[in-house]
Amino acid sequence: MSEPLLKLNGLDAHYGDFQALFGVDLELAKGEVIAIIGANGAGKTTLMRSISGLLRNAAQQVQFNGHPIGALRADQVAYAGIALVPEGRQLFPSLSVEENLRLGSTVGRAGPWSLDAVYDLFPILKERRNQPSTSLSGGQQQMVAIGRALMSNPDLILFDEISLGLAPVIIKSIYEALPNIISGGMTAMIVEQDITKALAVSSRVYCLQEGRVSLTGRVEDITRDQITAAYFGVD
Ligand code: ATP
């Protein structure tokens, strides 16, 4: 692998006295899509929060574009080129769809993603652009969250629980949009409960179990039995 875009070096994460991640090593090349899987509480969200600066770590434990970013704040990480689509969307309820989308562009990075490009990707958002974000369905709100992340023109996009709680028809349209997002050279990390969906769009997978990487490899080299064992911790 050439110099990775993202490199985690023995990443630890704590909530007070509780340790949620233990020495996670991970590399992600530019243009790659990887899946992060694992049971509830395995540490997937904590991993995303650590990379995106919502949890602070030792600087060297997270390297992006060759720079240590583990100790940066979330806004600094966003300026560096990492965008998070958080679990639960986290839109601003008092703002319209378009105002929520525009928040992404306050980072001020140049790139292919604009309001028009997001509206091309998810045409329903253009129809609803002046409505409060709370008036949208959960799936449409997820589209806003993805659009807002794209509007920052990141080099790396992190999807946390991309389809959790959404109707199958919406999940389908989000997964149909993914290749369009990735084809422009975007690098992505996908946390997903639906392992089949995650593996279908990813080249490599990392499975977390109780805060540790229990399995990693190329999707085509890994069997279902290995995933089940890594996921549930059975031998
Ligand atoms: P899920 O699929 O349920 O979202 P996850 O794999 O994303 O799970 P995390 O949310 O990262 O897991 O949680 C990892 C561990 O850290 C769990 O044991 C969880 O209880 C704990 N944890 C998460 N957030 C906090 C917090 N704010 N304070 C204390 N412990 C936390």
C-alpha cells in the first residue's frame, strides 16, 4: 500500500475510567472504501468519534495525510478534510434542509460538491429545500446528513450506521448513491449493521470486538464463518 490517507497507530479511547478502544491499528488508502463491523458496543462509533475529533486522543495515534491529528478538535479535523455522517443524523431542527446543507460548506474547502451536486444526488432534497429538516422522514434526514458532509468537500467521509432504522426503499437509494460519491475519488469508512450491504461496497473489512480489531482482511479473502467468529467472539 502506498502512504495511507489515514493511519491509526495503536489507537486507545477512553470515557473517563472506561476504556472503549485498545490499540487499534488501521490503514486506509486514498480512494479505498472499508467496512467497520462489530456487535453493539464493540467500539465502532467510538472509532468514528476518535477519528473525527469528537473524542481527543494522543496526537500520533491518528495520522491523516501524514500529519498527526489525534489531538485536534472536531472543527480542525473538518478543515483537514474529514467529514462525519453521524449516527442519528444530528441535524439542526430549526434550520431548513438547505440551511443544514450549507453548514457543511462553512469549512470552505474547494471541490466537486456543491448544493447543485447534492441535489442531483438526492433530488428529493431539492423539492424539500425550504422545509424544516424535522419535517423530513428519517431516510430523507439521512440524505441531508450525507449531503452536509459532502458539502465540506472532504478527502475522507465517515458513515456511522448509515442505514440504521431506515426503510428498505431508502436504504436502497442511499446505497445506489454511494458509487456516485466514491467515483469522484472519495475515500470512505462505513459502519453498518447490515454486514452484507457493507461488504458489497467495501474492498476491506475490519471487525471490532470489545474495542479490539478481531479480524481484518480483503472482503474476498474472508469467509462468513470467520466474520461470525470475529463478530461474536466464538472460536
Ligand atoms: P452500537 O452498534 O451499539 O452503536 P458501537 O460499536 O458503536 O455500538 P460504541 O458506541 O463505540 O459501540 O461503544 C463502545 C463502548 O463504549 C460500549 O461499551 C459503550 O457502552 C461505551 N460508551 C460509549 N459511549 C460512552 C460514553 N459517552 N460514556 C461511557 N461509555 C460509553
